[in-house]
Amino acid sequence: MSTYDNASWHYGGDFPEELPEKNGATHTGMFLNWCISNHLISKEFEEDAEDGIEKIKRREITGAELVMDFMDGKFSEYDLNDMGNAFAQDYYKDETDFGNRFSSFADDYVNLFDAKAEENDYEYETFYHIEDTYENYDLMKQVIDYRFEEWKEYKGLN
């Protein structure tokens, strides 16, 4: 089973000492939260993380908290259904044909929050300093919604 992301890959590397390990899962959590909202998660994951998923739906926890507290920091094919995996394979993973033609999740994430910071005359020290908030998720959600529509056209699913 292929792993899309693992928070330890992030906080185990050049990770800023002053940040909590959860910040290594902020980006993953935003994507997973979007997948939950769009019914792209697997039945197994839905059963295994039922409490966390319900908390996500009520916005009691963030996606990063779900990843860290209910998924041991790991996001894999197991967590998504067939449509979710097809989209993640093309959009979440780096260096894909779709990503090269349109954009990848990581590129969209960095570009969105760099632009937001610039508008506020601010600069994020690192990728990991982007705040794990629902305000930021709501911004990223709009970008993923747009990419998902592009992806469906790209795949001929419309």
C-alpha cells in the first residue's frame, strides 16, 4: 500500500525546532479534510477513525489533528476510496502529468499561502509555519475544488 505522506518525513528532517510536530501534517490535513467533505474516503478509514471524522465535520479538530491523533501521522491509499485515490495519485503526489500540466497540491498550497502572506506584508519562514486553521483550510478548499473540476475534465469524467 502506497503512503502519500507521513508527518515524520517532515518533522524528522529540516523541521523548525520551535514548531510542534503537528505542523508537519498541516498540509496533509487540509487535503484529507477536503477528501472527507467530498466523500472521497474509504469505508475502512471511515470506520477506523469515525470519532475523528465526526469531529472534523463539526470543526472541533483540524485535519492535521486528525492525521496526528487518529492516523499516526500517516496518509495512505487505505484512507481514500477509488475516486479519492485516483485524484490523489494525480494531484497530491509530486511530478505527475496532471500536476505538470495544471498544478500539484504542494505547489498550490505554497503559492496560495505565499500570496496571502504577501498581501499582508508578511513572509512565512518555512512551509511549516503556515497556520493550521479553518480560515486557511477554507482558502485551500477553494483551490482544491477548482483543481478537482479540472482533474475531472482531464480524466474525461464530466
